[in-house]
Amino acid sequence: MGARIKITWTKSSIGYSKDQKMTIKALGLRRLNQSVVREDSPALRGMVLKVRHLVSLEEVPDEAK
């Protein structure tokens, strides 16, 4: 299994462009201060880069088995 990242929506998207609002929605974020954990991929990193001023990002450690 690949690396996982936790994305938290930290700042409102009011006043920002529609494509940035759609990117927030595509990340699976529905309300402010909500967090989602996703598999890390270049596509996901690109989405996060687009809205980096609205979200915070942290790596989730793999669980030991």
C-alpha cells in the first residue's frame, strides 16, 4: 500500500474562483475543518497544490502489522 495523506479544509473558499471550489469538492471535502485521508498520487498532489492556500496537508504514518 502506498503513502497516505490527510487533507484538512482550513479556510473558506468564498471569494475564490469556481474551479478552486470544485477542486475542494473533488477532494471530498464538504464543510470547513473537515479532514479526509487519501492515497498519495501525482494527481492528488496537483489538486492539493491548486488549493494549497485553503487546505493543510500532513502525511499519515502506515499502521504496523
